[in-house]
Amino acid sequence: MSERSGLVARFMGSVLRSLGAGPTASELALFPERNPGPVLLCAHDGHVLYANPAARRALGLATHAPGAESPLSDLGDRLRRLWDSGIADSTFDCPVAGRLFSCRMLSLRDRGVAHVYLTDVTETRTAEDRFAHARGHDALTGLGNRVSFEARVEQALLDRPDGRVVVLLVDLDRLRRVNESLGHAAGDRLLREAAERLKSAAQGLGGLRGEAFRFEGDTFGVLLATVGPDAAPARLASSVHAAFDASFALPGREVFITASLGIALGPADGAGAAGLLRAAEVALDQVKQRGGNGFQCYAAALDSMAREFLDVESALHRAVERGQLFLAYQPQVELARRRETGREALLRWRHPQHGVVPPDRFLPVAEESGLMSRIGAWATREACRAARDWAGVGGPPPRLAVNVSAPQLHDPRFCEGIAAVLSETGLPSERLEIEITEGTAMTDPEAVAGTLRRLKETGVGVAIDDFGTGYSSLSYLSRFPSDRIKIDRSFVQRIGDTPEAEGIVRAVIEIGHRLGMSVLGEGVETEAQAEALRSWGCDEAQGFLFGRAVEEPDPAVGASLAHGRVSEGQVDSR
């Protein structure tokens, strides 16, 4: 019998003894030779006593002679541990020549040998690794995603005895504008570059090494798992904001992006990753409500504010359904003759338990919760219906001024909706004036200008409200087809106190007239303010001096408003 045949026979004899009665030795002798899977017979020290053809091909063995060195580097150590443990079998992974094999060892203690069965799992493990990577990483930027972020936060909390970590949520401001104007491909390119900048910034935050992650949309996370004396929130925020100082070079356009940050410190601000994320989200929400491009650290007081927001939002939904909203009207007066020329419709909420809710408490909630378009459409219809019955005394009926929010203005059906309301209520279009704030006008100047031009074609007037508090340029203002500028009350109420405020008011009046617009001063409370505005050429005014907002004004407009008046129907302090 040849040496090779003897090895096979001894190998199969051990197989027979391990399996019990069954096929004959001659039948099984061919089993290892023809087995497509790699099979080894090894001594307890790891030396190969026999390797079948599949094993020789897979492992690069040049011989099957007894005593060959095993290509499985730690096989001898594993066999000795298996032998000493008294366990019959063991499974492990082992890389060989760029491939990965799953190896199962079966010890035959009575024979002093072991069988080793190998399975090539390279492709399987590669696919598993890719799946695991995809599950924990963002496909667009390559950063870890929210799943891996939460896992890293939990691990960081465990690794530090004091549990101190810093979690930052970073939200890119106005990315939606990039997607809308330049397309999602440009937006994706900006996100990839923003991710690289944030990654670099995170690695040097406060002299510490942080990690950057991308969640969804325009939101990123940063984890500082080592907190030192340089990790002051203001310093961290400054480092992140500095990463976005430079412009982003997109195809055919240079774009600037700012960021809003919410910061939470563990373990004080929340239990585990979920608690810290929630705290950072509450803080981030405060920054977004202030207009973005800032930072906010979490504080317990923010929780009560967030709960109040949800309470107001829920109650506001019911208010819409139950008819608790109503309108009040404040007169607008021609300064030269003190004649009422218009009335502004102001939205109010009569809460069944809390009485009349101040507008600054519920209007921001209505904006953020998506209710403003629905409420605004109702308010416009109700105001037009009421204004239809107004009659002038010694002059034409007053115009109706209605405030319009950004969501309404960006609705492609807005102009058609206004035309439908005018048709339904019978109010002449020239008696309706739409008021938009300077900030609303600048959310998307080109789109807003187009909407206002279509609106003007129907005969409806346009006024720019709160002028002087926004950030518009004169070049944009000149392109808005506006009839009137309303000077913000913050400037009017400082007339007589600060020369700077007076200079701004006089400049706005001059600018308005040069652009062919009428000018109205808001918040007039004293005769001195009214006289100053009149002497500087201001056309109209509005404020307590001439009347507060009332729910049911007299349908017949008075001929003179030389002195202030307060009706029993007074409902607010505007």
C-alpha cells in the first residue's frame, strides 16, 4: 500500500470509528479525495498529516506528506487548547492567502488526531461587512448615521467613569433653497462638502477629537467623548460655525450656508443616547425658532417651553375646528386730514379657559405647525366678507389690509385663492391690500416678486410691513410691486428720544416716496409722534392714538379721527 493510500485508510478508519457502523472502509476511502470542501487530518500540535485535493488547492499546500506545516497560523495553539479543554469540537475563522475560511475542528482523542473541515466564507463575510457598514453609515457622505451615533454615545457613556460627553446637533440653514433653485444634485454636493468640513472641525473641537455623523436631510451630529476644559459651549459653537464661513462652490454658483446648533451635556441633560439626543433637539429647536445661525445649550426650562408649544399646537387645532378664532380691526389714518382710510384685520384667539390669547403666543406655533395657510385663508375670507359692508362717510369705503404669511405666499394657488375669495364675497379688488413682512418678502425674493406681480394684475394692493427690521436690499425692494411701506413701530416709538431712530424714519419716508410708494407709520401713540411723521411727509399712520383693534368696528367710517378712541369691543393692545 502506498504512503498516500495508508494515510487515507487511517483517516477513514478514524472517521468510521467516530461515525459508528456504516459504509465500508473502501467505500469511504474515496470520500476525502472527492470531497469538494477542504479537509485536513492534523496531529495535536497542528502539523498536517493529510490534506485532500480541495484543501491543497485552497490552502496552497504543495504536498500531502505527513508533517507538513499548517498554513493556518494558530492551528497548533487552538488544537492544544481544544485537547486540554476536553471539548470535542471548536469553530473559528482564519485568513489564508487573502481568503477567509470558517474552520471546524473535531478532536479524536483516542487516536491523537483531529479532523479540520474548512469552508471558504470570503464572499459571505464581505457581503455581511458591507451590509453592516451600510446599516451604520450614511450612503451620501460616508459618515456614521444615527444608528451608529446612538451606539457610540452609549459606549462613550460607559467608557467614562463620570459619564461626561457632549452631544451637538447641527442643522444646516436654508438648504431647501439650494435644492429648490439649483437642484438636488447641487444640494447633495453641498452636503458632501459640509460633511467633510464638519468632520475636520469635529476632530479639533476644543483641542479634543470628536466624531461627526449625518442623520437625515440637513441634520448632523457631533460627539465629544472626551470632555476637557476647552469644551466650553460657546467655543465649540464658534468652531463649528467657522467651518461654514467660506462659501460652497457649486456649479455656476457660489453659495453661503449657516448652521444652527443644539448642545447637550451628558449625563446631566439626559439619560443615555436617547435622552441626550432629545435634549439637543429641544435646544436646536429654540435656535431655529430664533431664525437659525446660532447655538443653544439645553436647559430644563426649555422642556417646559417645548411642552407649552405642543399644548398650544393641540389647542390651536381645536380652536380652528371649534370657531374660537376671530378678527379685530385697527384703523389706518391719513395724517394730513386725520381721516380713516383703511383698517387692518388682526387675527385673535378666544380661548375658553384663558380668554383672549396674545397673538405672539400662537402665531409662531401656527406657522411652525403648518396651520397658517389654513388659518390665513379663513381670515382673508372673513375679513373680505366684513369689509364688503363698510361704508365711508364723506369719502370712499376704507381699504382692508390682511396679513399674509410665508407659507401662504409660497402656495402656487395663492393668487387664484384670493381671486376666488373676492368673487365669493363681492369685495372689489382695489379695496383689498395684502400685507407681507420684510422678512417674508426676502425668503425667496424672485418667487415672491412674481407672486406679487400676479396679484397686482388683479387690482389687489400690496404693503411691506415692519419695514426696517429685516435684511432686504434696496435693489430687491425696488423690484417688489408694492403700494405702501409700513415703518416698524420700534422706530416710530423712539421719535423724540433718539436722533438715530428719527433719521431712519425720515430716510424710509424718502425712499418710499422715491420708489412711488405711500408710507405708513405703525405704533403711533402720541400727538408728538403723529406731528413729526406728518411734518416729514409720512402719508398715513396707525396706532393707539387713532384707535385700538376692535372686533366689530362701526360699518360707517367716521369723518375725523383727531383724537384716540377705545371701543368696548377692545380686544388687544396693538
